[in-house]
Amino acid sequence: MKPKSLVNIDDYDKDDIMRIIDTACKFKKNPNRQLLKGKVCAALFFEPSTRTRLSFETAISRLEGRIVGFSDTATSSATKGESLKDTIMMVSNYTDLIIMRHHLEGSARYASEVSPIPIINAGDGSNQHPTQTMLDIFSIYETQKTLQNLTITIVGDLKYGRAVHSLIEGLSHFEPTFNFVAPEELKIPEKHKVFCDKKSIKYREFTEFSLESINDTDILYMTRVQRERFTDLMEYEKVKNIYILKNDMLKNSRDNLKILHPLPRVKEISQDVDENPKAYYFEQARNGIYARQAVICDLLGIEVNS
């Protein structure tokens, strides 16, 4: 029997998501436990990462587990031509769980099919980033006290943003309304609109980042334009600073509004927003520790008490 993995957010149904949120709440109250004592987790980062990698390492360390792996393919046997299958099979001999980030879409799914131990997708190209979605949903629940019937405005790179793609699927269980704000070059891919249509999820598309779209939302989810996804640098230069959130743009927004961002931030959120109580992106990043602790324990079948 294949072990349970988290590759796409749709590997978790509504009940699974609520269970992870409940467990993340427990970890936020007490993140330092001995639940991974004697366990070894591998972090295989074929693509650079700071927040995700450090968040996983912190999550595992606070549960007294061990972590091995690499943060640069230059230090791995991939430079010698070793296949992804062989890397996964070798690492599975040494560890209990594999966390993997890779630049190729579908790489995490392939790894889960060949691996005898659980795989956590820490991002595969522009496809999915399910643990980012879990910390996003946890942060939304924490700030709104519900996930039902919320209006979510997502701004920026909706074409290549894997966190965006995962978030749409993760929230689909909770009757959201989406506002998609993007330039033509970075608009939401057709397949995600088809997904929304099939799920009877309401959405609107905008090319202008208007005050109306800010004032009529519960969650404002900002994203950066990802230079590394562009093959044409001129195209990147044309759209890189197209939307910038400034503090004075929030003065008529809803009292419950919270601003999220998967980070890193470039210029899409002005630093004068940081002191606004509606800014939640740094706490959102912190929540990654607790959400990832919850996912790791869930996949390893470890019960978490209050």
C-alpha cells in the first residue's frame, strides 16, 4: 500500500483541511514537542528557497526530529546525472519522509509514485504549493473565524503563481467569491476558470487594481511578479511593478480585511502598509511552522493532543 503524500492540495478533502487547521491551532499554542523524536526527514530543494525551507526545518526541529538533505543541486548527485527516481529511492532508504521542491511541474507527483515513504510537495514549477495553501487557509481561518462565503481578491501573477493555483483549489470547498486582478500577460489560466465553473464558484476578472476591489473583500492576497518564470526579460520589465498596494488605499476597506502575501515581497506592497493592523503577511509566514508541523504529523500518522 502506497503511503499517503501531499502533492496537490486536492489530496486533502474538506474534512482533511479542517483537521489540519485544528492541529495547527494546537501547535500554535505549543510548537515544542517530542513528536518526531527518532524520525529523520529529508529536505530536497532542487530549486532555491528561503522561507519554505527554513519553515520546514524549524517545524521539524521544534518537534525534535532530524533533518537532512540539500538546498542546492550543486551539492547533490543530480549534477552527476542521477535521475529523480534514483535520488528518491536512495533518500527513502535513510529517512521517514521527503520534502521536495523542484522546478519541473509534475515532479512531486512522480516522486510520490516511486517513493515508499510520504512525499510533501514544497513547490513544483508553477503548478502547486500545497503546504503554502494550508498555512494560507489557516491564516484566513484564524483572522476571519470562518472559511465559508468569503470574498478573496488575488492580485498580481496569477499565471505562474503556484500558491494562487493551490489556494483556489483549497478554498473551493467553502463557497468563496474570487476577484482575480492581473494584467493580460499574467491572467489566471483558463483551466482554473474551468475549475471554478465546474464547482459553481463565483469569480470576476479585472486588469485594474481599483479601490472598489480592495473595499469589497475580506482577504486581499498580494503576489509578486516572478522574474524567474519569464523567458523574455522585456515582458517582465513591462509588468513587474504594475500593482502596488499603499497604505492610503486601505482607509475605506472592511474592518475584517487582512492582507496576505506568500512572500518574498518586492515592491507590490509598500513598506508603509507594514504598520497597518490589516497587514498579516509576516504572521502568515510564521503560521507556516504550525501548518507544516500539522501536515508532517498527519502524513506520519502521529496523533497530536491538545
